[in-house]
Amino acid sequence: MAPTTSPPGDAAGLGKARAAAFVLPALVLIGVFLVFPALWTIYLGLTDYRLTGLAAADPQVVGLDNYTDALTDPRFLTSLWLTVAYVGGSAVIGQAGLGFTLAWILRGRTGPVRRAVEGVVLLSWILPSTVVGFLWFALLDRDDGTLNALLHTPGLAWLLDHPLLSIIVFNVWRGTAFSMMLYSAALENVPPSHLETARLAGAGVPQQLRDVVLPLIRRHVLTNLLLISLWTFNDFTPFVLTGGGPEGRSEILPVYVYNIALKGGELGAGAAVSFLILLINLIFALAYLRLLRGRRKSLTGPPA
């Protein structure tokens, strides 16, 4: 008797069922830890929910009042500007620039010097944020700070006189490792023959970077800028150093949300600002995808 075989349709259905069984746990986790909190945040942003008082027991829907209040609040607009300056100074200019510089200098090098530099840079990245924050607080302290002792400037209050600059330098030191590693991997894919040809043609280092290196690693540059910009935009670590002060001069948006939602108890207003931050992050991501799509079109060229 010939063996019986299942119809192709049954086999395909069984394969889809197995695939769904493997994907289902991941979908459940995404729904519980991402989708539901996002929907709950959107709902809270439409209410006057507070930590205490009558609004905590019986929150009322206020529509878009929280959003209009935030967009017309000078404190929010100041925090937004400080966040843009913080991201631009520490991520776009500091981390990306210093990370590429280190990767370019260390390319093709071996030995203890490279391992020591990479170890020091990576150590600043892998240490817990709270530990690093308190270490920098001790470094920049006005009375017993290490930096004042080294510079012989006793009493200079870095965190009070230059709060935004302090957290920018701190974030550059902390986050440069990721850019350095990504650019190091990208530079390994640049053919040495291209650089040698450019050098023999009389091109200096700036011309080599502009005409040879950057066009080949543009996708890596865009990916790095997107990731470090998003991470920096949502970074809460500066709160350990300055708490958003003095007088709000370092109150970036994550710290602003903490102050109004937890310290002020206005969870509804805090949720609305959080949703606005999400929209800004989406704009960053869409801009990156647009640039990447344009890069792919330039590589493929016009259709024949």
C-alpha cells in the first residue's frame, strides 16, 4: 500500500501555524511592554490625572489642553531648545566627531596603545550611568572637585556657572565609544587601494575623507547619527549632575517630564509631553529613512 501524504495546503497551513507559535511570545512581550504603555500614555495625556487629590481618584478627560499648555509654556520651549543644543553639541558634534577621529587614528594600528585607548573609551560606556554621574559630580564639585584641584581653580562652580556645557562634555565622554566602534568597523570596509590612489593623486587627508571615505561609509554615518541622537534626546543621566538646574538652565526634556510628572504630580501633563517627545523622535527616524532612501537611489542610478 502506498504511503499517504498530506495535501500541500495542509502542509502550508501547518508551517504557518508553527511560525505563528514561534512569533507569538515576542508579539505578546511587545504588546505588554511597548504597545500597552504607549496607548496608556496617550490616554493619560488626554486627562488631568495627578498623583494626589481628586484628580488621582477620578481623572477627567481634558482633550488637548495638556498639549496646548505645553506648547505655549515658556518652560517647555526653553527645555526643548536646551535639548536641541544638548543633542547637537554632545551627540552630533561631540560623540560623532570624536568617535570618528579616534577610529581614523587607530585604523590599521595594533599593539598595546590601541588596546589601552579602546579599553578606556569602552570603560566609560559600560559603567552604570548612576555611578558615572556621581563620579563626574565629584570631578566637577566646587569645593573638593578633582578638576579644580588639577587646574588650581578652587571654588569654581562648573555645575552652577556652566551647567549645559558640563553635561555636554559629560555625555561626549560617556557616549563616544559607540561611535568609535561603529566607525572602526566601517573604515575596515574602505579599500586601502582607494586611499592610496587618492594620496598618489595629491589628495590630502581632508580630500581623502570627503571624496573617498565619507561616500563609502555614509550609511554608517547616518545610522550612527540617528541612534546617538535618539539616545541623547531621551537621556536622563544629566539629572544626576545638575537636577535640571540651576534655574532650569540644564533642564532638558526628560528632566522636564520628571519634574512636572513626579515632582509636580501632574501625570497627565507629563504624559502629554512624553508623547510630544515620541513625535520628535519619529521625525528624527523619518528624516533618517528619507536620507537613506535617497542614498540607495543614488547608488542604483536612474532606470535604463
